[in-house]
Amino acid sequence: MQSPEHIGKIRGASELAAWYGRFPDFREAIVTEFQISGDGQGHLLAEVFRMTDEVDEKGFFINDRHGFVTLRFSEILTVELRDFLPGQAILSGLEFSIEGETFVASWSSSYGLDGVIKSKRLSISHVSAE
């Protein structure tokens, strides 16, 4: 579970939480784009949805709040990536913390890419796909 204190310090996080109904855990989010540039900037674009308690006629959980979330990293200090596989990564979770003046974004995946990025600045934006 995310610390509200950490989330509250990320620009755009409260708007995402308001749209989503809570701050998402990014479970089953699909990473559609990931880029780190030599100037210390980077971004991660993930397709997200919220799984409800309702099921459809086939017995599958119904998803809503479908959208795209972009994490923008500035002044990147460190990048650690593991288990990179070509194609789209499927996250099993994404967490944020703060170490002094540094934002830490760490994620694990069920397929494709695990990682940790530490940066001086981090912002979040989202676009609804509904």
C-alpha cells in the first residue's frame, strides 16, 4: 500500500487518484512505452484499469476506469532494470517512496520488465480511454 505522504508529493498524483477513485496499484497495468534519454529525462507509459467486484455473463471481473498513465522522470540519478523481455511488460505492482530529496519508483512485473528509478523530480499525468 502506498503512503499518502509520498503520493501527495508527486505532481499530478492527486488528480489521478480522484479520477480513478483511489490511487491505483498498477496491478496488471501494461507498459506500452518506456524511455530513458541521455539527458536524465525519461517516461513510462502504462495502460491501466480498475477491476470491480462485478462479473460479466462469462464470470470474468468487469474492469472500468480504463486509461493511460504517464510517469515523467527528470534529473534521473539511477536506473536499475531486470528481466527485460521484448514487447509489452505487464506490471504486478508499482510503488513510490522518497529518500531525502529523491523520488523512488519501483515496480515488479509478471512479464517483461522489473525496475527502479531514482530521480529528483517525478510527475504523473493521465488520459481517460473511456
